[in-house]
Amino acid sequence: MSTNSLDVFGPALHADPLDAEYGPALHPDVAADLERKRSVVKNVYKRKYAERAKAAGLANKVAQRSTWDWLAQNLAGECNGTDGKLDIGAFERILELNGVDFSRWTNRSKGWEGRFRMTGRLALQRVVAAAGVLVVEGDEIEAPAEWVAKFRN
């Protein structure tokens, strides 16, 4: 796929006259998720993700539910459909191409997709930072030096 995820998941899902003054609103699904009492991800982190995306002028759910850094943007461009949903098969292919072993991640209880995405991203982050490139189908995407320096162990 190798599209620029900012093009795919662009600035706003809907126009709001107040956006010009206050920035985009929270995506309705993100706002509802912040109201949930029980979640693997603490609300303080969910709120940080959402506020970071809003500050960048992004009102979409995908950006507001992630760190939306270089890796998150590239993974969204490679693994998410236009509806913003993660294509597990595409994500698994990227993990495989980058040498991430996910064979033991077999828990398929409620919410497994989100846990799989988060765990996979963390494992992939270490591998990509060490290699300096993200391997995707038929291509390698060079990681920015600043991103590599931040995540190299």
C-alpha cells in the first residue's frame, strides 16, 4: 500500500465552524471510549493521544487513539482501511517482514485486537529503531533519525 497515511486519514472527518478557533473536536468514538470505566489503556494516556492529535489538527479516530508518531502513521497507512479499522492480516505481514515473532500471542478474548496492535507496535518499535528501517511489502521505509534516537534501546 505504502501511501502517506496523512492523506488517507486526513485532517478532519467533519467540518465544524468552531474548529478554526478551538481545533477539531474529539472523534465521537474516542469521546465515548474516554467515558468507559474499565480499559487496558488508562484514560490519562487516551486523553494524551487525543489531545496530541487535536493539537495537530486531526479529528480522526485513528490519530486520536495512537501516539501518531512516525511509526503509527506508517502502520496506519499500511494496515488500516479507509474506515480506519486495522487489517490484522496486513499487520501480521509487517510484523513477519520485520522479524517480530508473534506466535505466542494467542489470547483471543474480548478486545484482543487492540492488545495485539499495542503489543505488536511495541515489539516492532524496538526492531525498527535498531534497524533504522520499517520493512513493508516490497519496500523499506527509512526511519527518521530523531525517531530512531528516541526508541533505540
